[in-house]
Amino acid sequence: MAEKITSEPPQKTVLRIFRLIRYLAKPPHKGVIQLADWLGVDKRSVYRYLQLLDTLGYDVDRDFDNRYFIPEADPRQPNHFTAEESQLVRQLLAALPESHPLLESIKKKVYLTSELTPLVEDLLDIHRARLVHKLAEAIAQRKQVRLIQYHSTNSDKVLDRLVEPLSFSDNYAQIETFELSSQSIRTFKIQRIEQVEVLNTPITVAQPADGTTTDAFGFSGEALTVQLNLSRRAYRLLIEEFPTLRPFTQPRKHAQYPYCFLGEVCSEIGIGRFILGLPSEIEVESPQSLKDYLNKRIAGVKW
């Protein structure tokens, strides 16, 4: 049965609408199937959301390939109210009687042409804060959680993930977990999680003992020093996915590998997975044990 917007909780519809606004406002343009996968709904629901945006006054446009987007405003023709102008207009509107036929129309236009983008960002930040709060409770209570409708950019799929939360990154942008299905340490970005469900099932993975070092990839054990040479893309992905490693990266004068990582990890497995995802963009300087691990993982590839 096709999903109906009116059948879901109002707060979920509002959140999806705000996410859709921000998504459509950023290039590239998106097709209906891509929007459906990203929102976790069917195509009919996507058309309903697009119609709702049009009703709210948004200029949702389509290109020649039937991909949707919200055009950027022309900076040479500013048509948005500032926060101060919006406040003054609202004060003037407050003097009008509620029965005035144009009151609601004017109010809607004031809100949609002034502080919409900050409002979207604030509400999404509140949503992320609630997710972090739930995950923190699960960590404290040592409970498993279900990450509902997690959007993976690698597979471009939206799936639920059953995990055991372990720790946050320093800026709370990511959660390090033990994923039950893959039986491995996985890191998930908070902003790509739709909802968090804390389960009554206790976690099964043992927590590191006091004093045991855990690296940025979620592995514990004896530390080993790793030196990597990185392409620009590898560098950007490294500091985006593992922001705590930024202090250990430095620029270097090299055309192919303009950045260097020199830091400690506790296992070849975690950093090895990252390297194997970008084999032509990372050069391993040391240690030899990491090179041996990578060579065993992919026969015939020399690092």
C-alpha cells in the first residue's frame, strides 16, 4: 500500500519536508527515484511532498531530464527579508485582525522569504541532538540500538542497522558501533540517521578495560605507528569520516600525494579497510605489518 503523508506523524512529515528543501536546494538535480530512496518512501509519496512544497510557495523546478531542484536565488537581486525586517513586518501584521483575508498569505510569504534556511538548520540540529541523546543513553545503559533508515553513500541505500553503540567522535558527528550483521566495528554519521530505537537487549561486545587504547577506527590493542601519503580526495575523506585524525595530517610537496598522515592505530584492520577503499590514492610508507596485511587481503596488489 502506498504511503500517505496524512497517515504518518506530523512531526515526521515536517522533518522530511525540511530535509527535502535543503536537499533540493543543493546541486546536482535529483530524480524521483533518487528522492524516494533518500527519503525512504515510495515515488507516489515523493510527488505528494513536491506538491506540498509547491502549495507552500516554493519554486520547485525540473530540468530536461525530469530531475527536480530548487533554484538558487540571484544574489544580484536580493528579495529576502533580513531578520530585523521580518520582525518589523510581524509586529505590523499583529495589528491586523485575525479575520483579515490576506493575513495568512502575507505571514506565509514573510516566513518563507526571510529566515527559512536558518530555521531548517536549527530544526535539523535539534533532531540530531535528540539522536545523540538517545545514543548516549544506550551507551550508558549498555543497550543495543536500531539505526532506522540510515542512508549509506557507499551503497546509496537506506536501511535499518542493528548495532551496539560504543563511543562518539569528538564533535559528536559520528557514532562508533559494533554492527551485528557484519560482526565488525562500523562508524555511522549522525546526520544520516532518521531515527534511533533503543532496545532492551544488552550489548554483547566487551568494552575495553580501563587504560586500554581505542583508535579512531574503534579498535583496541597495542598501538603501532602508521605513515601514509594521501591524495587530496583521500585526505578529505579521512578527516571527514575520522575528524579526530586531522591533527595527525600535514601537507607535503608532492603532486600525487599532497598530504601525509603520521599517527598511531591499534589494529591494521580498521585503517586497512579505509586504505582498501582508495587503493590508488593512498601510499603506505610504514609499517611493514600493515603492508603485509593489505597484500594478504588483495592478492597480487603491492603497496
